[in-house]
Amino acid sequence: MHRAKRFFLRWEWLLVLLILGVFAFFSWKMPGSYTFPKLLDQTRVYMVDVGFMALGAMLILILGDIDISVASTAALSVTAMSVAYSAGSGMPFGAALALALAVGILCGWINGYLVTRFKELFPMIITLSTQTIYRGIAYIILKDQSAGSFPQWFAKGLGYGKIGSVPVMLLCVLVMFPVFYVWLHRTASGRRIFATGTNIVTARYSGLRTDRTKVILFTLNGLLAAVGGIFLASRTGSVKYTIGTGYEMQAIGIAVLGGASTAGGKGSVVGVLLSLVLMTCLKNGLMIAYNDSFILNLSIGVLLISVVLFPNIANMIQKRRQLRKRRVESAANL
Amino acid sequence: MPFYTLLIKYREIGLIAIIALLIALVSLRNPLFLTGDKMLFIVEDTAVLAVLATGMMCVLLVGSIDISIGGIMALSAMVTGIFMRNALSAAEVEVLVDGVRTVATVKQSIPLLWLILIGMGVGALCGVVNGSIIAYGKVLPIVTTLGMQYILYGVTHIVSSAQAVYKKDMSEAFVNFTRSEFLGINAKTWIMLAVAVIMYAFVTYFRTGRHLYAVGSNAEAAEMRGVNTRRTTLLAHVIMGAVAGLAGLLFASHDTKITQDLKSGYELYVIAACVIGGVSVTGGAGRIQGVLLGALTIGVINNGLPMMRLTGEAEFWKKLIQGGLILIAVVSNVLMQRAMVRQNLRRRNI
């Protein structure tokens, strides 16, 4: 009984309710134009590009750190990819893809190294400067031109391809999430990450190599950013140095909506997946209804705050009521 | 007094050395950089950043952070701009041109002081919302202000009905606000000095100001000493909001244009200025002098780079150099602190 109660009181159910609510609202408001197949089509925007970055952002948030350089990392790695491929140097596309991933890994490792070496500095400041640096390098490579002309299969197959009626991109994400779920929530190394984020001093005293965990996670975050960037490039078809600007805040927002906390030690893969679905439903509906990105941002902001605020308030009221009850009881005992 | 004890007492000296080094580097390449006029211009150009940074310091002191200041600036400038546009009227004023009295039409609107109060009021209101959600709703500051950033830009868009406020909608007094000079020094610099002095006095000599440090360094202990920690956090955000409102107006007057995405992304510069100036992001440590110097460092970088006469290929290196210099400034500050601590320990034979 107690276990069942705890299962239903989990954060994820709130997100499920919100998804159902949003879906019901828009299908009631715009019957016919807000349908499931259209929603599936829309998934490429939110669930893939931002999805990978949100997974990475969640990993970093579990550690209690923050990384705002992911969008720049993505930009730099796809810049490297597109230039290496289209510069006529004869590099095959597979190698260019590998180069993009390598650049992402390198960027992430630099972040991790700096964060662990200079513990006095807040990760936000380090990643703020690397954000400018990575995009600055992309700017040096590409100037203000755009590079592109990728092979056919990259755009047609990966970017806009479908298997049945399910976009290929979505399948890639749907494979990623179970892998991350098992790793993070069902293995010892996943538990170690949570331990590091909950209390880094205890974790170190318990014999965990916290610095190494951090560096590895930041590196992984860079890799995820590069993967997100590759998917983004396959959709846009060309690369400019401004690609993906502002994605880092969206990624962090989605991770927080999915139950991660900037204080560390909290986060859930299922939550991130659900909040991605929620965003997709909301974005699609609002774009059809208002076609206005500002309204969309406004509602994302309201959602982000209220989803954290209301459980907090409910919690506080409950605590106060318990306190009053205990006071009444102790007064009666006297 | 030995040099290192001086360094420990006034850690801003390290920052001054960095600024001097930067200035020296740029003037080696371009002697025109090291002139009184240029230096004054840099201070003038950095003034708004410094004003924002003093507000940000208050928020960082209590262990909070505000990344919604871009939205606050946009909203308060936009609301003020709309008030100004609606009250705009042409008035005929007698002016002296070459000793001859002539009648000129001057655009008039709500008096400047009222406009400033409206802007700061709207900003403070945003600060109240931020502060109450953080202090009383117990939502983490980054989450709250990230959400508010989205919300405020959205509200600005709705309030403006997707129309920017242009120079033709501004009163003469508002346009001249940031262009007027007193004793040969620009009004923005004076405003920065005034804000800095007020803030310095507030956080140094006033009890409420000292509470900001108390809450930031140990909230629990402060609470036990009878400090209302939640009200103090709220106050810090209100100060930040009011200051951001003022800064929004300064930007609006300087650019003679109020758009709905006014200065988006500027918050990161402001936080960088604070951190370079030695404000701890975990709260409880920071000084106005440091923050001003931190803002000045960024100002010197931003103004120095175009003076480096980088042409052709090198033009594209600016962004990289900007980020790299911020990183170097922050890291060298840390290394200097570590050296100081080591020196301290050695002196006490530990």
C-alpha cells in the first residue's frame, strides 16, 4: 500500500497529467488540425535537437553543476563536420561525423577539466566563457558564411526520413532513452552520480572518485551536445556559426521541468522524456493557434515556474497543517 | 606593510593590475588608446554595465542569482516608452539661436523624472515577483529567473503589441538624457557614480545592507540572530529589479529605440563582471569596488579589441579573444587567491 502510494505521488505523474491536459485542450479547441500524426511530425524539433542536450543538461544538473555551453559545443562540432566534409579535402562523410563527435567530446572534457581544477569558480562562469570561446572558434572557421551540401541520405534519411509514419530521428531518441534509464537508475555507476550530486563530501569520503565522475559526465555532455547538433544540422541542411543559439537554456528548462534540480542530486530520465513530450504538444498547439514564438516562450516560462512552485506551496501548507495538528494534540495532552 | 598583506587586504589590486596590463597591451598596438578622452569614453560605455552589476551583487550576496534582467530591462523600458508615446505632444519653446530669439517646436512628454520612476517601478515590481517566488515559494533562483526571463519577454511582446518605440516617439528630454554632460563628464557616468556610492553606503553602513552578507554567508545563523532571511532575499531582488529598470531606460535613451528583445543575453556579461570583481556566486562575499573594476575590465576588453586594428582575418578572432580574456581574468584571480592563502599559511608557520 505504502509503496503504491509513493509510486503514484511521483513527479512524473504530474507531467503525464499536464500532457493529457494540453492534448485535450488543443484537440477540443482546434478539432481536425491538432492530430496525433501532425504531432509526430513536430517531434523532430523538440524531442531530438533539444532532447539530447536536455539529457546532458540533466546529467550535469544531477551533479549540482550547470553547463550553458552545450549549444556552442553543438555549433562548433557541426561547423567542424561541415567544413571537413565540404572543403574538398576528400574526407568521407563518416569521418566528418566522427570528427564532429570528437570535437564535442573535447569541448566537454575541457569544461570538465576546468570545473574540477578550479573548484572556487561556479561552473556557470566557466561554461559562460567557454560558450563564447567555442562559438568564437566556430566563427573563425566559418566567418559569416554557411556551409552545407551534405550527402542526400543525411537530410532525406536522417533529417526528414520516416519509417512507417514515425520519423527516423524520433526512433534514435527512443533508443537512447531506455539506455540512459537503465544506466542512470539501475546500475551502480548511475547511483554513484546521484551520490556525488547529493553530497560531494560524503561521496568522496565513501571512496568515490568524484572528480573523475565529473570530468566523465561533462565529456559525455559534450558528446550528447554534438549528437544533438548533428541532428539539428540534418534538419536545417546547412550550418552557420549561429546555429542552435539559445538551445542551452531550453535544454536546462526541460531538464528542470523533468524533475532535475539545480541544487543537485535529483533528476529522472523518464521525467525528461515526459517533459519533452509535453513541450512538443504545447509547442505544436501554440504554433497552430497563435503562430507566435513569444506567446510560446511566455507559456514555457509560466509552466517552468508553476510546476515547481505549486508542489512547494502544497508541501508548505501540508507541513503547517501537520504542525498545527501536533500542537493541538500536545495541548490536549497537557 | 609587506606587499602581500596589502594584497590580502585589498584584493582589488590584482584586478587593477589586470586592467593596466590590458590597457598597456592595447596601447602598444595603438597609441591612441591611452588618451584621457578614450578612457573617459570607456567609463561612460561601461556605466550601465556597472550599474547593473551593483544590483547583481546584492542578489549574489544573498546567495541568489538573477538571469531575468534582460527581460526586466525590456519590459520596464517598453512600458515607459509606451507612456511616453501616449503623452507625446509638440510644444513651442522660445530658444536662443545665435543670440536671436526664435520659436522652435520641441517634443514634450511626461517629465523625465516621472519616466525614470515609472521604469524603476516596473523593474522593482518584476523584482518583487522574482523575490517572492524565490524567498517564499522556495523555488531555486536559476529556475525562477529562467522562467521569468521567458515570461517577461512574452509580456513585453504583448504590452508592445509587437511594435517598437522609435526616436520619433521619444521626448527631447529623454533622448538627451544620456547625451547631456556635467563638468565635461557624461550623465551615465554620473549616474553610475551615484548608484555606486548609494550601494556602497547601503551595504557597508546600513544594518539591512549588512544583513545581505549575513544571509549569504550563513542563512541559518542569520535567521537565529533574528534576521528575516526571506525578506532580505526579497529586498535584494527588488533592488536588482529597480536597478535593471533604470538600466533599461539608459539603454533605451542611448539607442533611441526600444525593441521587445532589448539587450537579451546581457545578463551573462553582468554576472561575469561580478565574478571577475570577486563576488562569490555562493553568496556572502563581494565588494562594490571590485564589481566596478570587474565591469571596467569587460569595458576595456570590449573597447580595446576594436582599437587593436585587427583587420581582415583577425576581425573574426574578436569573439574568441573576448571569451578567452574573461576566462583568463577569472582563473588568474583564483590563482592569485590561492597564492595568497599559501603565503598566509607560510607566514604563520603552518
